[in-house]
Amino acid sequence: MDRELAFVEVTGTNGKTTTTSLIANIVACAGEVDARVTTLGSWVGGECLAETTDTDAFTRCLSRAQERGARTLCVETTSKALAEGFAQHYPANVAVLTSFSRDHLDYHGSPEQYLAAKAQLFMTLRDGGTAVFDADCEAAALLEEVTPRSRRRAWFSLRAGCSRADLIAARVVTERSGTRVELAPTPLGVALGGELRLRLLGEAFVADALAAALAAHALGYSPAAIRAGLESFAGVPGRFQRVCEAPLVVVDYAHTPDALEHSLRLARTLAPAGRVLAVFGCGGERDRGKRPLMGRVAAELADWVVLTNDNPRSEDPTCILQEIADGCRAAGAREEAADALGRISELEPRAFIRIPSRGEAIGAALAALANEDVVLIAGKGHEQVQWIGSEAHPCSDVALAVQALEACGKMGP
């Protein structure tokens, strides 16, 4: 391994792909060859090397980055990879924790083991390295304790009064066109001009941007490159991706209770005079415990919930939907017939329906949509297939949404 190549490795329940991609965009804006490996694939200098995330794809990206003279390799580092020893083989120069909440318990067995996997990234941090933490995340305090004392710490926060953070979002204003962030007058906040104007929507992406800024700053990138990289970044496919602005239709990868809550709260702020409709399901052969939790979150935060198939795999889709529906009912939502969306203006909110076909569910939600409403299509994000049994069927939420909007004459800008 070429020690001249700095590794910045990003872990967390949510925000990994976006943060990794933001750092790579900062590198590019600094005039360097950017190299990144994410769950969506690997790229060096704009060249897509692979759309897979296996060991061979990572090795090819590493080799190509060295050939092109890259100074920084940005790596989205999953808990599974960490549990299998990735950080021991490739210790980070900069390690980033974006967030921590329930996920992947089907693999790790418990939240404690899930956190222990992520701890590997910080325990193996290189000499002279920097750990970047979210000061608003309780798990960050635990991971900070296992980080070697000689390593630097850098903290970010979305709480204006946070006294320990190096970069703080003192105020966040989100509109359908983007997000404005007022920065507290810390040294880096002042160097960045006191304000950021992001093309991304919402506080979750603000946290990702602050984490990326601290990581890039630790690697020596200038405030000018950091600001340019953050403000020019258009987003990652399937991460609160706007399909249409008027009416607002969003495709998001949110597949945990925490991520779904964040996305629905954001959707609510973007629909001050309208309704919020959520379309989602849960994957089969994965953590069953999160299904009723996601149902509860959706019923509490959306006006209408459309339950549909995600990737059922070998599980009975009916049983998966039932477990989510149990959570909706626990939150006080009532179940309506599948055709109720056609009468949505006549019915009270806090209701849910079941439409197993994902295409039909998206079509029904968008047909009922008014310009002031927001539809959040959650769970699959960037994915291009749907796993039913052992077969992969073509399925893109973005494509399904575009087709449905065109069919009902609502495809705006």
C-alpha cells in the first residue's frame, strides 16, 4: 500500500455515501484527482471503474488512484466490512462517524455488536490521524473513548449552543430549491465565510456537509475548495432525490426508523400548506424488529401512508406488510381500502393503505398528489432491481415515479 495516499473512511448508519461523495467533490474542486469507493460503485477522476463494492472493485480503485496520482482516497466503510477486518488492513488517516441508530441487526445480532464493528475504524486510526464525530450523537462519545488518545478529534454539531464543536450549523433554512446554513463563528466557520448554500435538502445533509468539511480540513484542503465542493454538489442518486419540484416528489434510500423519521420531518417542512404521503415497505430476510417501528414513524409523521413491497426476497410479502401495518395501527392510524387515495380530499388524514405492487402504489400516490403536497418514496433509493424470491426484477423508483407523473400529467420541472 502506498503510504502517500491518504485514506478518509466514513462510517455511520445514515449519510455514509453522501459524506464520502462530498469529500471527493471537495478534492476535485481543489484541482486534484478525486477517488471514491461507495456502495454505489467506485470512481477515479470521474471514471467509473465498477458498480459493485466487492474486494476486487476496491483493489482496482486503489490501484487506479495510485496510477493517476491521487492524494486522497474516500471510502464508504460499512459495518460489515469493518467487522471483517477492513480497518486493520487499511487504517484511516481520517475516520468519520456520520450517525448511529438501529440497523443491520440481522448480521451483527445486537446494537452493541453493531457499534463494536464501527469502533474498529477509530481504534485503528493511523498515527497523526483525525477522528471526526457528531457532537449530537450519543454513540460518538463511546467511540471517542476507544480512539487512541494521541489522535486528533474534530466535532460538528447542528445545535447552535454546542460548546465543543469545531463546526456548527447555528441556523438551517430549507426550501424546495436548497438549504442555507449559517455557521457559528468558529475558526473554520469564519474561514468558510460564515454561510453555506447547499443544493441538498435538509438537516441530515447539513450534518453530512459539516462532517465532510472537517474531514477535508484535516487533510489540508483549503476553505475555498471545501466551500466550492460542498456548494456545487448535486447529491447522490436515491438520497432525497427530487424527481419533480412542483409537485414535490422525492425518492430516498431511508430504510431504517431513524432515516425514515428524518426524511418525513423534512418532507413536512417542505409542505407547509399541503399533505405528506409516504410510500414504503421493508425488505425480507432482514431485521424484522424495525418493521413495526417504521410503520409507527410513518403513521405519526405522514398524513397518508401507502404500504408496498420493498425487496421481499423469500419471505411472504403479506406477512411483511402486516408487521408494518401493526406499527401504523399502534400509532393510531386507521386502514382504508386500496382505492381510498382516489378520495383523499374527502377523508381525514392519519390513514394507511396496502398496495403490494410497488409500481401501482407509486402510481396511486402520485395520482392523488396536489402541487402543495410532498410524496416521499422510501426504502430502495438508487436500487434498479427488486428481489422477489431469488429473482431480480427491473425496478427503479425514479423511473416508476416519472412514468406515473407523466401518465397523470403532473411532471413539472
